Amino acid sequence: MPNNALKIGILGFGAMGKAHAYAITNLPYFYSTLPFSASIAGVCASTPERTQARVAPFGLPAASSEDSLINDPNIDIIDICTPNRFHYASIKKALAAGKHVLCEKPLGMTEQEGAELAELAAKSGRVCRVVFNNRFIPAIMRAKQLIEEGRLGRILSFHAAYLHNSCLDPAKPAGWKQNADICGGGVLYDLGSHVIDLIIHLCGPVSAVSGMAQIGFTERTGMNGENWQTNADEAFYLMAELACGAHGTMTLSKLSIGANDDLTLDIRGTQGAIRFSLMEPSFLEFYDAASPDQPIGGLRGFTRIECVGRTPAPGGAFPSPKAPVGWLRGHIGSMYAFLDAVHRGDTQSGPTFAQGAEINRIMAAAYRSAECGQRIVLREEDCL
Ligand SMILES: NC(=O)c1ccc[n+]([C@@H]2O[C@H](COP(=O)([O-])OP(=O)(O)OC[C@H]3O[C@@H](n4cnc5c(N)ncnc54)[C@H](O)[C@@H]3O)[C@@H](O)[C@H]2O)c1
């Protein structure tokens, strides 16, 4: 019997807690025919005082503690939006309480945590997903269609980058994302997990990686106002080999002057290519080598496809399909896909915990490679 009235408890109410609350609350605007309703039954952001202060402007119910939220019998789903260090313990408690779980990326602080959580999720029979929201941007969905239709031919190379400028100011105090004790890994975890997910989602499994980490500013003011030695990478340069035979690079940096939220993908095959930029998310560029190049170039060249807000049904009702896509749209899609899976009892489709764990495994190998300067093979069978 499907659950038609999904009740969600949100853990953590910073940037992502708000993004998720926005997505849950606004689903009926974006999806014209929803076969379920979804509501926020409680929010917990560390202390009761902090929770109260954070949720009051939104009129959301405050939970007195993480445990009371997780063990609330009225709640079906625990949505984890806390800093990375807290994911593991909260997921274990939520699964023990029989809840479905949505968890922000990266799934674990370590490869081992990711693997254990993926195993627990598989045994639980609950719907467990990691938030890799960029998969749900219409242009990325169109890219996946084109690749699956074989329009790129055999994929040979990819170049992906996720660039921010947020670590460039040496006077900016370190936050939890610069503290490896809380984040587990620096920009590789924060931005790299998204990029690795997109490459796997579009092109298939990663077979081997080589990595190089960079800290641009070794000393900052810490979270407590005292001197702080930066201990998490501020940029990471990753080369990867894919099972399909493609080779490519992923550049992940918060040391990039001129960047805002610059996620770019460039994937090239034997028959065609795609290019995507998150700063222009309404468009997917597609190159089709089958287009005539005569006369005088014919129609050959990159086409800028207007994917804009043309989300597949039952989406697309609001905002107008002509409206440009924002980053938040990916979160709305991600939330819808997760809740729909809970509603249908679909424990298989992703982004699964197993996929999250694989990304933990790749990132761990990337760090090992960065330390030892050696290429690390992850899938022996592809590298023969
Ligand atoms: N998918 C994306 O686009 C995206 C973007 C940014 C961050 N994230 C991920 O989202 C998660 C949260 O990041 P953020 O940027 O929202 O962080 P944030 O610092 O803005 O907010 C964290 C929140 O968690 C609360 N918190 C801290 N410890 C807690 C605890 N023990 N119990 C309950 N609440 C606690 C804080 O009070 C705060 O409300 C991280 O895992 C991060 O990697 C994802």
C-alpha cells in the first residue's frame, strides 16, 4: 500500500536544509500532478535554541533533538543536511528507526563509512539516496538521452571542471568545509563528488585515477577565531580513466579567480560531443559529426539546444518552460525523484548509497594517489 502523505524530518537547517525545505514545500508548483503529498514534520539544527531561531521565519515545526526527530513515529523520511561528519551516525540511527533516508553529498567521511552505509541501506529495504542534484537539470537529462541514443558514438575523452573563488581571500576565516575533521576532505569532497557523479552518470564507471591536491593558503583564522592551519585541499586536479575507455580530467578548485559556481562538462566521442556550463544551465551544446559540412560548413558545428525549463512531465507546469534554469531546479528534481521512489517503494534507482560509496572509494584513491604520486587502479579488469 503506497504511502500517499509523506512526512519528512530535516536534520540541519543551513544552506542545504533551506534548499530542501524549499523543494519539499514547492513541489506542487513544479509538478502538476503529484500522486503523493509531502510535508515537513520537524526540523533539527543542533541545539533547540538554534533550531527555534532558524525555523521561526519559515513557520516550520522545531524538533527538540535529533533523536526525537528520528524516532518520531509520524515521520517517514529523514533528510540529512548537516556537515559531513554527522552523516554516518544520523543515517545509522534513521535506518535503525525504519526511516527512508535522503542524505546530502558526500555520503561518508571515508570510503569505509560509505561502504558500510551502502550495505546497511541495501539490507534495510528503505529508499536511501544521496543528493546529486545536478543530474536533474534538464540539460543534463538531455545529455544523458543523447549519450544513451549513441549520438556521441564511443566516448573518448572528457574534461570537467568545478571552479569557485571562495578560498581566494586569505582574510576569510576557515569554515567547516576547510576543516578536515568535519568535512573529511576539501574541494574534492565538496565539488569533486558532484563532478565524479556526473561523469559516472553520463559516461560510466571510473577505472583508475591520478590526483594532485593543492592548498593555496596554509594559514587562516579558524572557526574559533584563533590561528588555523588549513588541512583540507582548496584545489584538486584529477585524471581519470573510464571503463568505456575514455580518458579525461576533472579540475576542482576554490582558488579560481573570476569563478562563481562554474561547473563545466565537455564530453567527446567518435560521432559527436556535448558541452554544458552550470552558469548557462538552460543550454546544452551538441556537436553532431553527421551534420553536412557543405556548402561552406553546411550545418556542421556546435548547436546550442534550448533545454531551458522543459522538465519532463509531470514537471514543466511552473515556472514557464521558457524560464531559465537555476541551480535550485536540480534540487526540486532531486527531491521529487527521491520522494517518488519512497512512494513507489523503489529501493534500486539512484543516486544510491552504493553509488555514493563508489564515489567515496574513488576520492580515497585520488587522495592516496596525491600522496604517493602513483596512479591507482580501481578496476583491474578495465586496465589490462
Ligand atoms: N548538493 C549541493 O548542492 C550542496 C551544496 C552545499 C552543501 N552541500 C552539502 O550539504 C551538507 C550541509 O551543508 P551546508 O552548506 O548546508 O552547511 P551549513 O553550514 O550551511 O549548515 C549546516 C547546518 O547543520 C546544522 N548542524 C550542525 N551540526 C548538527 C548536528 N549535529 N545536528 C543537527 N544539525 C546540525 C547547523 O546548525 C546548520 O544548520 C553538507 O554535507 C554539504 O556537503 C550540498
